[in-house]
Amino acid sequence: MSGLSPEQIAERENRRRRLMASRMVDNGSFTASDAAHLLSSSKHKRYLTRDQGRNLCDWLVDIGDLQSTKEGRSRHYYKPRKAVHAWPAPAVDNGIPLRRYYP
């Protein structure tokens, strides 16, 4: 198994849900520092370091929730995009002429 206690597994799953539901993931690429800052809680004095953010993001890459690219010294993470978003609709003759309509 992973060697983690049930509390640690629950905390990791909570962090995964919070990160994947954030607008930062939907908007585009982010770094491990951005993820750590998002998941930190200053109210409860629980701060995540960049290394903890990197470990979480690398784990998400391993399970397939995120993809990563290395740009210089920093690694950027982003949500995987599907190769095909839509396909053309099949041509169906419904009897409506495809030209201008004059009422």
C-alpha cells in the first residue's frame, strides 16, 4: 500500500479535491508554489511548503489528474486536455434550403 495512515489519506484526498475544484486549475498552468499557497490555511496556521505542493502535484500527475511541463527551472502543472473536443455533425437533409430566407 502507500504506507499512509487513514487520516493522512483523508487529508491528501481533501487537498486533491480542493485543488482540482479551484479556478486556478481550470484557467491554465500553475506551479507547485501556487498550489501550496492555495492549500495553505493562514487562519489555522497550517502552511504548505513548495516541496509539499510539488509532492502533491507530482502524485496527481502519477494518477493522471494533472499533466506537467518543465519550463526552465520551474515545472508547470495543468489539467489534461482532450485531443478532440467536438466532431462535425453529420449532414442531414431536413428540407430547409441553405440560402437566405426572405420573409
